[in-house]
Amino acid sequence: MEWQIVTKNEQETQEFANYLSNFVYKGLVILLYGDLGAGKTTFTKGLASGLNIKETINSPTFNIVKCYFKGDINLFHIDAYRLENNKQDIGLDEYIYGDGICVIEWPNYIDYLLPKEYLMINIIPLSKNKRKIILTSNDIKNDKIIKEVKKYGA
């Protein structure tokens, strides 16, 4: 299943991700695609806000993974950008298959670790502030999330 929305600025992107947080569940893996500067971390900030995570959310590029445990559900934020061509086991499966929600930026660099079921989100810049956000699911459980978020703004 696929659905898309266009947001006009960072605030709208965060508000949409905040709304999406109402339908997430422990064990959900979100594959977050988009070029540099597309708004992947902005999206994650909105999701974290919806999970009542008060900590500052920033890109885990140099850390690879950041964990947030002080919210409604644990959030594991992985940035796999620096893992291109790296097939070493660095323990990411503990987060991907952990007891929280795992958001993975640049998931194509660790495709060998990814689960069969996921929610894919592609963020495409349309202008300086405007973004097209495309949600794609490959299973029934995540189809339900898309069905719920279709009601956004209704």
C-alpha cells in the first residue's frame, strides 16, 4: 500500500510525523529515505515529539545510532550513511529488532540487516521548504498505519 502527502514547511513535516506516532507499535521499523537535507531528521523529531520524548533529537551521523528511552515507546534512530560497503556486525540488529521503534536513515547501506516487514517513508524536496512524503508498506500490519494516516487533516 502507498500513500503520499505534501507538507509546506518543517513545522508541517513535524506535525505529520507527530500524528503518525499515534499509530506506531513496538517492533516497528521505519526505513527513512531522502537525499541530504530532505528532512529525515526533521521527520524523526516530529515522531519523537509524538512519543513524548523530550530529549533533543539530532542526526546520529557520527554516532550511527542514538537511543531515546524516556518516552512512551523506546526510539532507536540509526543513520547508516557512514556504513556504505561495511558488512561488519556492529550490533545494529539489537536496535532493529529491539523493543521499540527503529527509524533508519540511509537503510540501503544496511539492507542485509533489514526485516521483511517495514514502513518505508521517502521524503522528496519539492522546493526550499515543501516536501512530498511517500509512505509505503509491504505488509498488512503497516497497511493499517497508512490507512490511519490517510485521515490526517480530514
